[in-house]
Amino acid sequence: MPSTLEVKCTDSDCELDMFEMHYTYDMPDSVTVGDFSCPYCGQTESLEEIVL
């Protein structure tokens, strides 16, 4: 099963509560949630990884 990264957007003006990114390749260890942006509002600083 591919690895997933669950992310939430904490921007109070954003309607997106969470999303999952699935990847089937090896991501470098240096890649963090800060390298991505919210697909709804476009913000990067409001994204946080959801840790279960």
C-alpha cells in the first residue's frame, strides 16, 4: 500500500479541513509538510501534518 501523508489546513478562512497525499516513490527525508501548499486556499504556513 502506498505511503500517505495526512495534512490539515489551520487557516480560519479556509474551508478545507484535511486531505491525504499518497505517494508510491521514495520521498527524500528532507521533504516536509512545509514543502506543500493547501489545494484550496494555497497557503503553506497553515498546513500541519496529522499524526495518528
